[in-house]
Amino acid sequence: MTDTRISPLHPALPQNRGEIHNWGHLYGASAALAISRAASQHPGPLLVITGNTSEAQQLEYGLRFFAASASHPVLHFPDWETLPYDAFSPHQDIISERLACLARLPTLQQGILLLPIQTLMHRIAPRDYLDAHSLILDTGQELDLDTMRERLTASGYSCVSSVMEHGEFAVRGSLLDIYPMGSRLPFRIELFDDEIESIRTFDPETQRSIETVPQVRLLPAREFPLDKAGVSRFRQAFRARFEGDPQRSSLYRDVSNALAPAGIEYYLALFHAQTATLFDYLPDNSLILTTDTVEAEAEQFWREIGVRYEQLRHDQERPLLPPVDVFLPVPETFAGLKSRPRINYQHFELENTQGINFATAAPPNLNLDVRAAHPTAALEAFLASFKGQILFAAETTGRREYLLDLLRGHDIHPTQVENWAAFLDSDIKLAITVAPLEQGLLLTDPQIAVIAEPQLFGMQVLQRRRRKRAQRDTDSIIRNLAELSIGAPVVHEDYGVGRYLGLQTLHVGATDTEFLTLEYAGGDKLYVPVSSLHLISRYTGAAPDNAPLHKLGSGQWERARRKANERVRDVAAELLAIYAKREARSGFRYPLDEMQYLAFSAEFPFEETPDQQTAIDNVLTSMRDDKPMDMLVCGDVGFGKTEVAMRAAFVAVQAGKQVALLAPTPC
């Protein structure tokens, strides 16, 4: 990248502890560009703190576009995504990302770490905990599987039959499958006697190996220890902090049995002699950047913490730690900000203060007005008047191709470039690239403009970025023992329907292990390790009191499964015959004016859920196909089905078809 082209975004940076510089006039995506330039100039990492999560996400898209470099990575330290003192634990993927970030941060030489102020105010595990519970396995190293199993269990990993998610491991003969926290893929470790013969990554869905690697680093599965020392420290601290009989607390009983109850993250201080903050992980040469809203947002978050604490602290079964033990008070937070040089930046112009106002302007509104006689009039006027380089940013490659077709229809012909660096190093007047930017960019010195899709179609075009969870989670899977009541019918994947009788501790080998006790027909008992909870699901057949119990060893469950499989094949054959007839027929193909449809969709004020977006896409795909439709959209009463119907009706009306919409009636 040619630095001289954007020298106005290369100001002098603060160097001394407590020194503060102010930046202003950073409109649109120019803040991301200025921060990316600072990251390349500063000889250490940057900690960027925003006012809220949505602002952090928006800034992250810009930083990944402008600062895309292996030597200057953009890291995101995720929030737990729970309310203060919630009785819910964060998703395993979130914990994995947090631990990976904490493990990398102390040795990070250059790069950008991004997070909202609310996440910064959480106390976290100390650095020595991660160091003590991390492990590197190399090819050729000796490894005792029994010892390794105990160590993984003590570090919070769950023993399962097939590894699917972060924090799981499985032992099958001489193979050890493990999905380490912070890893993109799980690993398959093959042993020859007690020596590691090979380490390979594999696909958790297909269980097929991908590539061989020389080593793997194992991080702890949680931000707190569940080994004997950790449990003992928790029990002592719990009794010292809270009055009364600790056995009345289910939280205390679960941790005493080396279990991790939901919401245990808010008791982190009971597992560690001293908690840490993110400032303790930052290298000494770090530079901190904050938006002008962080102070107000920090004060508001602290008030919300106080309200939640007063609402929930009277539960004797789940006593709460004071806010100062779980969160960082506002004065301490800003004392930490003063420990390094700092830049405070804002979008608006700085007035009557020392600082730098950048040569940027607010990106223009270039909405394609489909109701006008000339929809691209505003865009064409801007292209004609702007004398510098212009870059269109499309969210995906598919959106890029659509945008190219749309622009060519109005005699606008941008050249494709790979990324921001390629565009900046070229002399192309009008270009297009793939970048999921939510805001455009307009530099006045030099004259450079980036036109993001929301400037053309509205913000609705970028509403497909929800965090995707594993699709194998269903409503029938039991995620926590608290979801089971004594006598409730449950289904074991291998043995069929039984009744849950509670937990029982059995001495197996050299350790005491907790088992779920299931009763089957004839009074037979089945003991299922707590680590195999994923094999148990709710019974969803007849009324719970009338649930049939299977007989262990009778083959009853196997016969029922075999009949179900045969019925599935019969239904599949019927469906194949129906779809063969459907493929032989032709139906009406609805044409779609993409520009008018996007304008219509942009007026919808809410963000679609992934399921709603899938339903919308499937309906429109079927309408544009020449085969007869066979689609039914159903679900709970709400705006989801109504929106699907409205969008389908819009396409039908465009095609000249009459449509009647009936208001939904609650069931």
C-alpha cells in the first residue's frame, strides 16, 4: 500500500503513559481506515474500545477490510452475551474464542483487539491459570491416555462418543479425538503404544481426516478450573462469602461434584485467588483507542449491574457475589485506560480543543429510487461530480455480480479489484470489490470514495450476519441436568425409553463418577455417565404418565428403530413418485424486478432471523422456477410468516396476478 496516498490519515501517535490525543471528523468508515493506519505505524498492538456491541461489529467489518494483513491481525474479544448475573452460560464457541484471544494477546507484537466497553468491565481469569492449564502435544511425544483423560476432564473437557463441539474429547482404542478451545477444527491423535504417531485435523460432521499437523496446543475448556484444587478453593471461598448451609445451594452441590452449572461464570472469583482484567494481558507497548461514548456507556452499564444485583441477590439457593467482585467499577476501568497512551476519536468535528480533524466528509445518500423515472440519478450525479477514485463495496461475490449487472444496465462499468490495497495502488477511476461494509467512505484530501451497499439499497441488505450455531441442537436434546425431573420419561439413543430416577455416584476404577440412573421395564436399571448426557433426549410421544418403557436386552428398541427406518424408506419412495410427477409438469414462472424488490424489502424495520431468511429465499426461488410450488410456511403467530407472504405477494403483483391476504388467527 502506498502510504503517501493517504498521508492525512497518518498523524503522530501518543507515546507516553497517560498521554491522550483527540481525533475528530471521522465520518463513515474513515474511523476504521484511520485506526488501521495507526496499527501499521504503532510498534505494538492496539486496543480499540467502542460504546456497544453493534458499534464494535460495524467497526470490525471496516477494520478487516482496511487492515487485512497477516502481520496486523484484527482480533475480537467476544462478550459472554448474557445479562449480568444470568443463570445461563455462554456458548462453547464464545468461550473458545475468548480463551484463544487471551492466550495470544500477551505475545501479540502488532495488530488490533476490538471489544465494547461492557466486555472490558468483566473480570477474567488470571494469566497464570491459562499458562498452567495449557498443553502442547508434538508428534513423537509420549502420552499416557489414562493420565490424559483425567487431565482433560479436570480442565473442563467433556468425554463424548463423537467429537462435535469445542471442549469435547473421545477415546477409541489408540485414537484420541479432541476439539481444543480456540481451534478452528478438531484433532485426531493416533498413538503407537505410548507414542504419538500422527496428529491430523478432521471434519466433525463427516469425521474424515483433512491434513497432518506437527503439533497441537490445548487450552483449558473453561475460564475456571474444575480439578480437585479448583473445587476445594471454590468450596472454601463459598463458605467464607455466604452465610447458612452451603448444601442448600444447588450451585455449591454441583461444583462439589466437579460439574459446571449454568451461570457459573459469574462466580469466577471463587475459583481464583485473584482475578485479572484485560489490561493485565495487554503488552506494555499497547495503544488504546476509545470512542467518545465509552464513558457514558460505562456508567449506564454499571447502573444496569446494580439493578440486576438488587433484583436477584435475595435467592438463598443462588447467592450473588457483589458487583465489585465480578465487574470492574467505572473508576478502575478508566484508571486502566490511563495506564497506556490513548486516542479518543469521534465522528463529529472537534471544536475549541486540541486535536486533529481529518479531511473526510459524510458519505452521500445514493439510494436507488425505484419510484423515480431515473432510479440511478443520484448515483450518476455523484460519479460525474467526484474527481477522485471511487470503489464500490459489495457484501459477497454474489452481490458483486448482481451489482455489476445492475450498474451495467445504466452504463456504469466498474473494474473488479481484489481488495483495498490493490485499489489504492492502482490508478483505476471506478472499481468494485467484495467487502461487507456498513458505511461508506469519503476522503477529501486525497479524493477517494468507497460506496457501500447500504448507501444504495438501505441497511436491510446487510442483515445476514448472525452468529451461526451448530445445527444439530434441537429442542429434544437435554442440555442441563436441571431440565430433568424425577420420574420423567427419557429416550436413550441406544436403549430406548426409560424413566429418570436421579443421580448416583459410583466408584469406577480409581475414581468416583456420577451417573444418571434410568429405570426400564421390569425394574432394570441403566447407569449413564454424566459426560454422556448428549445421548439422552426428552420423550415426545404420548403423555409422560403413559410413556411405554422398553425392556433392556429384549431387542424391543432395535425392532422399533428398524420398523421406523423401513417406514422412512416407504415415505421416501412415495415422495420420490410425487416429485417425479411434479418435475414432469410446468407452472407459472414469476418474474422479479430486483431493484424494486430490494427497495420494498428495505422498508421492513426488523432483522430477519436465519430461519425467516431461509423461508423467504426458498419461497422466492420456487416462485421464479417453472415447476409447480409445493411450499407451506407455518409456525407460531408473529411477523415472520406475514413478511414471507408480503414479499411473495409483492412478486405476484409485479407479475400481474391477483392476490388475497388473510390476517393470521392465533391458534
